Amino acid sequence: MCSLNEVLGKYEIETFNDYKKISNSDLNFLIEAYIKLCNDIKAELKNTAEIQY
């Protein structure tokens, strides 16, 4: 999460349109990082559910 905030911290985002200011490389980084984060959470939830049963 820190690396995501670091990237977003480079931009002054106050409205939805401000997101258009983010560079393509930063957008790609953010998307890939969010996908990884979601997959990690999903895997952790699956592991937790398996342990409970």
C-alpha cells in the first residue's frame, strides 16, 4: 500500500478528472499492484477458510 500511496502522492487529485493526469507508466504500476493485492487477499481468505474447516 505504501508504494501505491507514493505513486498517487506525485499527483494532486481532487476530482475524478484529475486521475487523467496520471502517466501511463504510473497507471500500469497501480493496476498491476492492485491486482496483486487483490489476489493476495483472495489467497489469504481461501487459506483462512481452509484452516477453519
